[in-house]
Amino acid sequence: MRSSAEPAPDGLLVVDKPQDWTSHDVVARSRRLCATRKVGHAGTLDPMATGVLVLGVGRATRLLTHLVGADKDYTATVRLGQGTLTDDAEGEVTMAPGAGSLDRAAVEAAVVGLTGAVEQVPSAVSAIKVDGRRSYHRVRSGEDVQLPARPVTVSRFVVVEARAGTAPDGTAVLDVDVEVTVSSGTYVRALARDLGAALGSAGHLTALRRTRVGGLTLADAHPLADLEARQGEPMPVLPLAEAARATFPSRSLDADEARALGYGQRIPSLSPGRTGPVAAFAPDGTLVALLDEARPTARSLVTFAPASS
């Protein structure tokens, strides 16, 4: 990429994704704004969705694989009484049993069964590959795709408000605003679908906003329009070390440990059995590596700082 601007520093750029943009669209625009092609994202948001989209810039793209696994918060609106092909408002209505007999109390009782460790069947119109092709490509070409259920965790599923109404086709619906906290790989639109089914009706998403990814929230996010207004100026990139502290448990190293990791050696784990990466920092605060401490000796998943003499 040719640009007279200085490339943005290594780190995370947290964007408040606008509606009707794909995550890839945001990455492409951010490459221009950051004057580098080395930009990627941690976890796709559907075009309909808005909110926290975490971008890695420069060497911070190496954090993204591990950041994708972080839990996430969303606010959403579920329309009960209608189901769609895509389980959200972008798909055509495929069933409309109505929700005239439903109320908030019934919904609150039903969400209990969808909270905790559950087996979820992903939306058929998803990016999951089936025999090498994206599921959504197969569905949109007319195939009947049946994806297997997989374990996910819905640690929080709260009903905020419920409003009775009528859809444009005359169907009685109940629009339910919810807040959820979910593990990586959970489809919120599948939760909407399953909530409708649990109530003997149907359901789909009409709005979705991601409010948190790991330790990063909307308070850290910048509207894309604001970033574009700053084109040619330094982008508000969270520096690499600060980004790692915000998104992973951290560990302070002594000089010998930092040097050993820089040479690709293992060091003793502080918490054997721990799941998930640990960010390890040199005495001067430099990010040295992401560690796997599952075993008695910790190994580097990604090394950022070379060994110093």
C-alpha cells in the first residue's frame, strides 16, 4: 500500500462497527487509515450488527487468534412470532405462527433453559464450512443444510423489556430486548431462533450490538466515521503491551525468564492447569510473549521480544 502517512504503530484498534458494513469492509477501510495492509479482526460481526470490532495492527495481528476465544457481551432485540431463513431481519420470513399469547413472564421462564452450558445448532446461514464450502453459500444455492450442535456457554441471558406489536404482514409479535454474555462461537441469532422454538412459536433477531470482547468495551471503541474524519492523523491504536494487558491475564517476568523466552526456551508455570493465554512482560514493561501455562513448564504461543544479551 502506497501512502505518504506513517504506518500506525503495532497494537489494537477498537472500532464501533456501523450497521450494514461487513467486518471485511471495516478492515479494508482501516488498512487505508492505518497506512498498512497488516490489519485483521478478531471475530466477525454480521452486517446487520453494530458495536465492538477489535482490529489488530502490525504485530498485534498475532494476538487475534487468541483474542477470538474471549467471551463477549451483546444487547439484542428478538422478535418472537416470526422465523426467518437467516434467523435475523436480513432473511425472508419462513414461518409466522405469531406470539399473541406470549408475555414477558413466559419469555423469562424460557430463557432459563437457554442459559448455562448448552448444545447449540449454529444458524445454517453462517460461515461454518461444510465439505469445504461456507454453509451460507450452500443455503443460498438452495441446499438444505443441517449443522451439528456444538457446546457453548451462555453465562448471562437477561430480559430487559418486552413489547407487543404487529409485524408488517399482520402477525402478532413480541419484541424482546435482551442482554447476553456468551462464549466464543455462540450465535446470538441462534439463541433468538431457539427462544422462539422453546415458546412454541418462532423467533429472529431484529437488532444486535456487541458491547464487549474480553476486556475491551464500547468505551474503548471509536466510531468509524470519527476515524475517517481523522484520516492523515495518528490513529488511536492501543499500544501492543497495553493491548495485551487489557485482553489477557498478565505475568511479570524477571530478566532471566524474559531472556529464556526470547531464546525459545520454557520457564516454570506460575499456575499449572490454567486454560487460556497469559501475557508475559519483561521488567521494563515490554510484552515478551503469550504463554501457555497449562503444564508445569510454560511455553510461548507467540513471542514478541527477541532475546537480549
